[in-house]
Amino acid sequence: MTYIGDVGALARKDLLLELRAKETLPSMLLFVISALTIFHFALPAGTSDVAARGLLWSALVFTALLGLTRAFVAEREQGMFDALILTPCDRSAIWLAKSIAVLAFLAAAEVVALPAFAAFFHGLNGRTVAAVALADLGIVAVGTLFGAMAVAGRARELLLPLLFLPAAIPIVVGGVGGYLWFLVLYDAIFAVFAWGTFEYVVAEAA
Amino acid sequence: MKLPALTTVAFGAAVALIFFYAPTDADQGFSQRIFYFHVPIALTSYVCFGWGAWKALRYLRTRDERADLESYVAVHQGVVFGALTLVTGSIWARASWGVWWSWSENQLVLFLVLFLFYCAYFMLRYSVDAGPARMNMSAVYALFGVVLIPVSFLAIRLSQRFIHPVVFDSHAPSNMTGAQWLSFLVSLAAMLLLFATLYNVELAGKRIDAHLRELRELLGRRLDGGPQRAQAPALPAPERGPS
Amino acid sequence: MIRVHGLGKRFDDRRVFAGVDLDLADGLLLVTGPNGSGKTTLLRVLARLAAPSAGTLELPPRERIGYLGHSPNVYRELTALENLTLFARLYRVERERVGMLLERFGLWEVRNERVSTFSRGMQQRLGLCRALLHDPSLLVLDEPTNALDVQGLELLDAVLDEPRLHVVATHDATRFDARATERLVFA
């Protein structure tokens, strides 16, 4: 119960920060719509649905990346990891709360992006929507873990895409192919992995 | 000194077997012999990544700096063998199908993904200051890699269903004869021995480096002095001296 | 409470400090030295934020440690009250204590204003509140006089007079000289 309470308090903090700063979500929204617009011009007329769907997945992964890059900026700039990891709260709660917050931003961006995609291109089917929902879980689970690594480095914004994109390839495969079971498998494996290893990423000493 | 000698012998034997003993493939001809290099190199690369992850786990358990270095060296060797896998695979694709790259070859695509993933390992290490934080992150990332290998492999297999209208004939021999097996296994042994040798050499080099640095610091400290301690109420001692 | 022996820290090829021995139960350990001499690194090790490279150490559990670093370690876009309420939750501390501390450090009137509107001195006060929230038995302060005005310095003095072990790093030793029970000078 304490654990859930901690996660709730931390996630609430992240949402509050975004509500005040209004940086991440507007950027993600504009980015995803711009990307879809570019894809319209990049695709020759009469392209198959599969090709359009592939571009949707690229847009979503890069949009998520944009949000993930910003995820730990407040913690980094104000030295908050120092304060957070000294509290008795489990370090994995920080990961879970941040994942929930990024998931909320990503879902909000997709609520706009998916109808826009349907309007711009050839419509959507239920399977794609389900795949997007499942893929989001894996994206934020892995992305938050790597995001915490990237902010510790000097390269920061540059580093996250390098760490994250190779690991996101299976998500794109599962999404484009509509293999829901595979996305569930990915989510489960890497959520457990990130949950178990996050404390090593943020805390130097035991 | 036994290991380098053994590696040389195994390598000589492997080359001799591959070029003079293994039968020439009926379909692909002489160029098929690169199979005896390509596949053992690929398998060795997996062994490197696996060993690196094992050492990473050891590091997270024991916080022993040596395990961090060992994990780093293993991943480094893995990337070297991984690059060789890509090169030999590309040559093979060129020789048998006339193209430098084939997305229908699962192993090759997987190595591209792994190569990208593990190159980022070095970016991570160079980006973070040396110390326990970097060791922790490197270890977590190296562990992530071995979990990602089977997941990516599965993903690439799945992707074949909707990405490739044209599938080339798989170019690994389907039914290997005894002679082929022998050449293959000796080559594999030679590659694994090569990894062990390179691993030891690089590790020894890094350790000598670290040792040298420690000696230099020790020497520097004799000249500079360390933090000085004073009991209250004495005033802090401003003068320097050996601690 | 702090018992360390042969404590050393190095970053790859750079030795920050070595051979630090300490045995402290209460009072104030004053760590002085010029910028870049390793004071902050030592404090981070003593606050369990950094792992040492050598030596043995006995420290209180992490939830008994209060730490205030160079930055006040509070969220700039949250209000003073929101910051402390979050940490009160994570430390399992009663909400009443938040109000008490805000009152004591003269921040009650501005509790609903964002930290980003605070002066540097007010932020430092809020950082002190955060570090004291769970009534730690070891309080580690890195340059705590940062931007504090006369009133703020008096509040800091009152904190240091309370019975617990304090570790203070500063480049200005005179201010804490009278209170120091132990000293460590970095060259």
C-alpha cells in the first residue's frame, strides 16, 4: 500500500510539473502532427495501407522519444535524484511513477494523432489501436530506464535515441505486423527488467 | 603463454580444413566456404555478449570493479566479432546472390540490431564519468542486451512474414556431412580461442594501465599530501604534508 | 554514528581523497578546503549518495540522513508546500510537521507560491526544511550559508545547535569555527 501511495504521489508530482511547465505535451502533439504531414508528402499516391501504417509507427516511436528526452529534466536540473533516493521509498517507485507520467503524455498525444492519421490516410482498425496501446507500455518501460541513464551522461539528449531505438525495433515489428501477443511478451519482459534494475541506474551506493 | 599458441594451432588447422578438406558446395561453389568463418564468428560474438552480461551480473552482485572491466572487455570483443559477422555475411551475400545486403537473412539483420545496440554501450560509457554510477549503468545495459537478443530474434523472424515478398534460399547447408561438421567445429573452436586470447590481452593491458595510474597517483600524493585532520579546538592546519 | 576507516574515492585516473578516518557520534565535523578539493565528494559518500572506492564505513541508514547539496534539491515548478508534502509522503512523516517547518523557516506566508519565484536565499531555506523533514540523526550540508541573509544564517545556527551529528563543508571556516568539534582540511 505504501508502495502504491509513493507511486501515486510521485506520478502526481510529474503530472503537476507538466501542467505548470506545459513543455512536453504540446511539443509531442505538434511533432506527431508535423511528422504525419511530412509522411503525406513522402508517400507516393496509391501507397498501400501497410506502408502508411509503417510510417504511423515511426511517428509514434519518435514522438515517444521526444517525451522521454524531457522525462528526467526536472530531476537532473534541480538535483532531485539526490533528494529522492535518500527517502525510504523504493527506487523502483520512481521508475514506475515516471513511466505512468510519460504514458499519460504519450496517450494524450495519440488521442490526437490516431484520429489525425485516420483522417489523413486510410483509416484505422481496432487491431492497430490495441497494438498502439500495448506498444506504449513497452516504450515507456524501456524508455524511462534508458532516459534515467541518458540524463546522467554528458551527451544527454543525444544519447537517448542511441540507447532506445535499437531496443524499440521489436516494438515496431510487433506493431506493424499487429502481433499483439508479441507486444504483451515484450512489455512483460522489459517491465520486469526495468523495475528490477532501475535502482542501480539512479543510486550509486546501496 | 599456452593460450596464444593453442589459438594459433587451432586457427591453422581451421584454415587448412576449410580450404583443403571441406567439400566444395554443389550449388554455391567455392564461396560457400565463408560459411565456416561467418557462422563461428557470429556464435563467438554471442558468447562475448553472454560473457559480458554474466560479468555485469557479477558486478551488480559484488560491486567488484574487476567484474566491470571484464564485462566491458567482453562486450568490446563482442562488437569486434559482431562487425566481422556483418562483413563476412555481406561478402557471402554478395558471392551467392550478388547483393551486399539481404534483409531476408535473419542472423545478419539481428547482428545489425545488436551492433547498433552495443555501439550505444560505448557511447554510454564515454558519456558518463568513470565511477560506480557508470559501472552500474554499463552493467544494466549489458544485461539488457542479452534479454534483447532473443526478443529481437523473435521479432526479426516475425517481420519476415510481412516485409519480404522474395525469400532467398537459406544458405546454410541443410544436411552437413562429417567433413563439413569437422571443419565447422574446428573453426568454431579457433574463434572461441581467439576470443579468449584477445580478452586476456585486452584485460591485461587495461589492468596494467590502471596499475600505472595508481602508481602515478601514489607518487603525486607523496608530493601533494591528502586531507589533513585536526582535533578541535586547534585551528585547521594549512600546511601540507604526507598523510 | 559515522565510523569510517581508510576512506578513499577516485574517479578512474583521478584520486579525490584517500585515507580519511573518522569516528563521530555527535557535534559538527567541519570540512574545509578550496574549490575542487573534494569536499563535495566526501559529503556525498558520507550521505550514502556516492560509493567509496576504498575503506570501510559505518553510516546511519539512508532514511536517517538529511542532505542539502549545492542546489536546494527542490522542484522549481512546485510550490513550497507541494515540495514538502511530497517528501513528507515519501518519508512517512505527518503533514503537521510540514507546516511547523515552513513556519520556523519563515516560508509559511509564501507556501503556495512556486519555488521558481523564490529568491536564492528562500530556496536555500526550503532546502533546509526538506533536509530536516524526517528529523534526521545525521545532517550533511554542502556550503549551507549559500545566499542566506542574516536571518537565514541565524536559522541555520539554530539548526546546528540541535542535538545530532552535523557534517558541514565550507570554504569559509570562520563562521562555523566555534561549533566545530572535529575538522578535516582538504588541500
